[in-house]
Amino acid sequence: MKRVPTAPKGDLIFTANSDQKLQDFLAEKFAGKSRTALKSMLAHRRISVNGEITTAYDHPLHAGDRIAINRGKAAAELKHPMLRIVFEDQHIIVIDKRNGLLSMGTDKERDKTAYSILSRHVKMEDPANRIFIVHRLDRETSGLMIFAKSEKVKHRLQEEWQRIVLDRKYIAVVDGVLPNNEGVIDAPLAENRNRKMFVSHTPEEDNAVDAVTHYRVLRSRGGRSLVELSLETGRKNQIRAHLEYMGCPVAGDKKYSSRSTDAGRVCLHAYKLALYHPVTGEELFFSTSIPKLFDNLI
């Protein structure tokens, strides 16, 4: 299903009538403009196809695609050492967050967060623009995250998370070798006074919540394993607490009993995400490469 965006005020909206390259389409619609001028529009991020900004002159168009030309202030390209945008339209932003960056502010840190960086980014286009947190990644965890651009989309994503999110996978380096190549960790989690999650053996007394993690060992070497994980439930620090419980903590995760000294970080990365677009219903698939460090440690 194609994304059918609502045009922002001031945009010129066209619909492609046939399959062709964007350069040919623009040359037809703007016959009076030079090739250089058209390329400049792309370079300044003024052109989007089906709601997604493109800078590619040879971007393929298909019949029914909607092309928007931004006549106002161009959307700024975000360049930041701690995150990159992998997808953005008028409804959502999907980012790849580096480890060490908070998802949102705390009492001690308000400015150096994914939320604050993206908030400044969307306000460059319009000071009235806002973003909304849908879910979080731990500060120590890197990888894919979704933010909403309206409260309505935020609520839809949160309330229909189980239906909308088709697949969400993590990759981790763990100390040790898990008992099976594939398995399920079904163990309730509670939080202690130090805000650390742990597997509870007395769930009712500890006010524990159900937590289920699926794992698959990709390879093992030298007393470590590279493991793919997916969550059936989304509890705080769930993967980290469950792997500690299994005696195979995430490498570099001192909080959860890792004794690794060469990792330099918590080796946990959210590397795959598939979902239905919360507004258009289109299936979206995102993936990032496994961090080189993870390969080097195995």
C-alpha cells in the first residue's frame, strides 16, 4: 500500500501518471527551469515522493506516486554524531541511535538526548513542529527507534503496538554460551531499590511483571556468543536482565554482571524493525548492520 500524504500548506502536489524517472517528471513539469535549478531543489531537500524526501535525481517513479514540491523553507538534513535518520515523513521519524545517548531527558540530563536533537531538527522547518516519544532504548543500547510527529500518531503506535509492529530484533554479544541454539526465556521481572531489574522467584511479593524473550545463537567462539533476540513483552532492561539470569550477560554490561573488560560498551543493538505505517498502513522494513565491534569480539 502506497503512502498517501496530506500536503502541507504551500506545497505543490503532483501525481505521476506513468512509470518514469524523477528527473524526466521534473523536466516535464518545470520546462522553464534548467537542469541545475532542478538539481538544486533536490539538493535542498524540497522534493518528496509519497511523503519521503529524496535527493536522488534518478529516483524511480511509479504511476500513482505523489510528488510534493516544498515552496517554503526546505527541510534541513540532520547531521549529528550520536544519531542518524533512516526514515522520515510527515508522521514518523525512524532513527539509528548510538550507544551512550539517552532516548529522553532525565533529572540530570535534558539536552543531550535523542528527543531534544530531533525536536530541534523538526523545528528548523517550522517552530510549531513537535515530536513525541513512542518507546525507549536504554542509554547503553544502540539501534532503531521510532518517534511520532503528532500526539495522535503517538497514541496509535502505543495503543496498537502489538498489531502495528511486525518484527523487532536485537543483536547482542554475550559472555558465555546459552544452553540451546534457540530458546525462550520466560521469567517475570521486578525492580529493586537500585532500579535494577531482576528475575523474581516470588512474583506476587515483588510485584513482578511477565517477561518473555526469544533468542537464537548465531555463532559462538572463545567463550562468547553472538545472539539474535526478540521480545514478546517490552519490559525495562528485559534482555539485559534475562541474559544475566541465564548466566550469559551482555558483554560490557557491568550493571548486569558482565566481567568483560575489552567490550568498551554494552554490546546490545536494535538492528531490525518492521511495521505497518500508523497512518497509511504501508509495510515498512528497516535494518542496520551489526556493529563492527560485535564481530571483532567473536
